[in-house]
Amino acid sequence: MQPWIAPSILSADFARLGAEVEEVLEAGADLVHFDVMDNHYVPNLTIGPMVCEALRKHGIAAPIDVHLMVRPVDRIVPDFAAAGATFITFHPEASEHVDRTIALIREHGCRPGLVFNPATPLDHLDYTLDALDMVLIMSVNPGFGGQQFIPTTLRKLADARARIAACGREVRLEVDGGIKTDNVAAAAAAGADTFVAGSAIFGSGDYAETIREMRRQIAGAGGKGRGAATSIGDRRSGTRRIR
């Protein structure tokens, strides 16, 4: 699959969020990553569906990748779907019935994914992988931006990549937490194909150069996640094209 760069708006300037998202997409990003925290499942409170809807109304047509760090999950899934989400990922610990939540996301026209914290085993994939479009491996503990990458994530990425390869389906393998230009190659070599980066992009002086350097590092890694190219279509043309 073609590598995707997914800037996390958690690190953007919220006073000019629409412009920030436009700029990072023009700089070469593939999709927009939302970190949704509820001050319950994680010790922080961030953004909700209104922000997603506002970006759509602002004219943002790129795919929106919503990572739900909330409990319970099912109540908010329809709201984000209606607001324009493309992918919706959630933590299995936050759902009473994981399979039901996956089906709910799909029923509302979005692509479902599961998220695994650094110490959460991948066992849920034994029963759900055939129904997923994304697996997200956290390389930090969820709750705050700007944390340092946890090295054992590389082993977990490799394990997840092997599971995806065995299932024979095109499932995105995303990594989130502490991703920078100096470690993105290691994540790619371990099997990741979708890379969430917050402060590394929004905190840089040049969004385009940072994204280009990430792509150079990924291309040079020879990662297991780099298979046949899969287009997300025209990322300016709206979410419906990639569902």
C-alpha cells in the first residue's frame, strides 16, 4: 500500500484550524487525524464532532481519520459519521461489544478500525480482522500529545503486519505516537503504512519539507507495509470516494 501521512490536529493552532489543515494538506499530507479524548477513558479532553463538521463546512474534503479515546464508544459513532468522518477507530477496552461497535461504524458509512495501546495484546484481531479496514498501534500511552516513541512498538507492528498479511485483505496498519523524521523509517520497516505525526509536523517550520523528509525515510526503509499501491483517490474530492 502507498504510505499515508496523517497529521494530528491535536498539535495544530486551533485559533486558525481551518487554515492549518488546508496548509498541511497542500504540503502533501494524505488524511487528517483527529484525536478525540473524553477525560474519562483518558486523562484529557479534546475535540468532538462539531470540529469535524466545521472543517467539512470550511471546505476540507480530505479523508478524516477519527481516533476515539472515549468510553462508551457507540453513542458518539453516529455523530462523527454524520459530521464527515471517513475512518473511525476505537479501543476494544472501551466497547462493551467490540463486534457490534465495528458493525455500527460500517452501518454509518465509515471504515472501522481497532486501536491497541502499548501494553494491550493483539488478541482481538483473532476475531475481528476480517471486518476491519484499519489497525492502529499506539506507540505512546494515549491521553497527551508530544510523548516519546516506545521502542517495543516495533515488535507489535511486525506482529500486526504478519496477521494482516495472513488474512489476505487490504487493511491499513497505522502507528501513532512520537513519530518523527528520525524514527518513521523504523516504523515503516516494521510494517506500518500509515503514520500519524502531530508536533513533528505542526511544530516544524516547514510542513512540506517535513512531510517530504518523512516520505524519503519511509521509501528508504523497505518496509513490509509497502506493497502494491492503493490510491485514496483525489484527497480533495471528499470522503465518499474511499469508503
